[in-house]
Amino acid sequence: MQGIRKTVVAVATAILAAGAAGAASYRVFPVPVASPDHGAQALVTDPQQAEASPFGWHDTNGAAGPEFTILRGNNAVVYTDTDADDAPDDSGPDGGPTLLFDFAWSPADPPASYKDALATNAFYWVNMLHDIFYRHGFDELAGNMQQNNYGRGGLGADPVIVEILDGSGTNGADGSYTSDGTSPRIQLREWTTTAPRREGSFDATILIYAWGMAVNGRIAGPACVSNLESPGSGYDDFFALLLTTDFTTATPTQPRGIGTYVLGQPVTGSGLRGLSYTTDLEADHYTYQDTRILSSPQDTGTVWASALWDLTWSLVDAYGASNDWFDGNGAENRMLRLAIRALQRQTCAAGFVEARDAWLTADAELYTGENRCRIWNAFARRGLGFSAVQGLGTSNSDNTAAFDLPQECLPDPLFADGFETP
């Protein structure tokens, strides 16, 4: 299988280098720019990663040249669905023979007037997520989402379907849980919280959250991520934070929110959650014991995402950040590899303690336990310490938080505030 993969990649790389696949350009808010409030658009050309998308983003047959000049390809199919019938309203924007997707927009106009720009941004982000996650372990054998798996294992015939300006409601976005071989569906709707309205295709944290749902369902199992103490929603928030952070300028205590753009909040707002994400326990004080009173899956998941965000900055302290999703080996790369492996190792319907243990297993497998004590420190800081008791993963009322470390681990000096309950 590895030999087949290397051959496919080598051939595709040569094709792309020769220009046979055709250069594709997209005007978007590029990774890690989360929204128009976070930075500027740019025209990016051929952003695909050769191993993950060896024939470009508009291919499905595994041969030189794109099969589609619209926003459709091996990893994603994007279209407007204003009538909510789960079918395209029209063929959507066409990049022509040069695959140029360069569309204007104005924040003073309603989203429907710049739907081509929205669709282009959604197509770019979903494909980038595909390629980035592929590079960190979510490939065909892991059950990723592709029309054609190019002979590299898995079932195929399951690119992500993205419906923008979805007319089934407002103020929300959905992702779906599917098994390998069935396409997950992401629905991005308008938000009525600003005038004019805004739409989730321009808020990468919203889109990544929905993408994360598809990843959770695919790796952990569609029937294994809906229990009351599931870390699933927390993983979705964490992916959104990780992929939209510029580690050259960000700091551990900088407040981050999910969905600040669609809500019209400052970029430091709390967004759709009760608190902003930050390593500052005065501002983000959630711990494991709070899952007893946090009701929705999103609110419960905030505790899990906070622990992972703390751990991210601990690894940044240890390894620095690469700011390179394809060839880097910094803290953000390690965190994404660990997250994907931990999802593969956690039990069905896992609670937080079981999910924590899956991180320790993932670190042992990927890094020979090099990060073991940093993992313990980050989780202990949020009440998932050595003595924490989970109870049933199907209940939030039978767990007990603990802030202690195993005997072999010393407190992480990055977290000088210690492990006392705030």
C-alpha cells in the first residue's frame, strides 16, 4: 500500500509541476485568517498539498486535468441551497479553463449578493482542512472523505457536501456523522445578529466546527459521539481554535471565541460559548466539575477544549510553533497528530477521563511518551487529574474532578497559578 501511495504522489507531483493539472486560484481568507474581522483576503494559487490532493482540488478521476471548473472535486462539493432541498440551486461559480475564482464582496451588502465569494471561501477551507488533516493522520485508511481514494484504501465516494446560504433555518450550522463511504453534509446558514446579516462561510470557526463533527463521527464512530459527556463538541471547538491561530503573534492569554464574526462581536469576544478560550483561569475558569451544571453539548465541550488549548500552549512552550501545516513539526502539528490518534484510540461513547487516557496512549504511540507530564498538567489544571473519577460517559452527574498529578510528574512551570479550583 505504501508503494502505491508513493507512486501516486510522485506521478501527481510531476503532473502538477508541469502545469498539466491547471493552476487554480481562489480569493479567500486564507489559513489562519478566521474571518473578515481577523484579516484580509488574498488570492491564493494552487494551495493544495501534493500527497493529500495529488491531482488538485477539481479532480475525481485520478488523471491529469480537472473534471470540474465549478466548486466541485475530490474532497468537497459546494453549492447554495436556499430552498433547503439538499440540492444545488444552480451550478454555482465557474472558474473557467484557468480555474480562477476571484469574486468581489462588500460587508454593506446582504450575503446572497456575494454568494460566489462565500462559496469560494467555503470550498477553499474545506479542501485545506482535508489536506491538513491528511498530513497529520486522517488519510484514506483512517476513513477520510474523498470521492476517489486513488487506490490507497478506504471506501471513497464520500466527499464533503457543503450547502451555503442553507434555507432550513438561521443562526446555525450543522455537520453530520457518517461512516466511510457516505458523504457528510455541512449546512451553513445566515445569522440575523448583525445588519446586514452574515453567513458562516466567512467564519472559519463555524465552518471548522461543522467539519469537526464530520471528523469526530468518522474516526470515533457515528454512534459513539452523542453521549452526554462526549468530548466531541470540545474537539470541534479545539480544531477551530488551532487552525485559526497565527502563532507568530498569538499569546496564551489572548481571548478567543467561536463565531465572533457571525455574531458581530470583537475578535476577543466569547462568541457562541459562555467564556472566551484562554489559558487565564480568571477569564476561562471552566473545569471538569462544571460539566455537572453545563447543559448543552457545546457548553460541556468547552471544558474539554479548554484543556486542549492549555496543552497547546504547553507544547508551544516546549517546541515552538512551526506555522507550517504541511512540513512543520511544531506544537500545532503535534497537537493535531495527537488529537487524530487519540480519537482513534478512545472508547465508544467515551467520557472525559477515558478521552484523557486516549491522549496518553496517543502520545506513547507517536512520541514514546515524551509529552506525558505536559498532558497530565494540562488536564489536571482543568480538573481531569490523576484522581478524577468519570462515572458513566452517558451522564454528567456522576463525575468527580481532581487536580492532582501522577507521582512522576512535577507541576508545569508554564501554569504558575497551580491546580487549585478557581
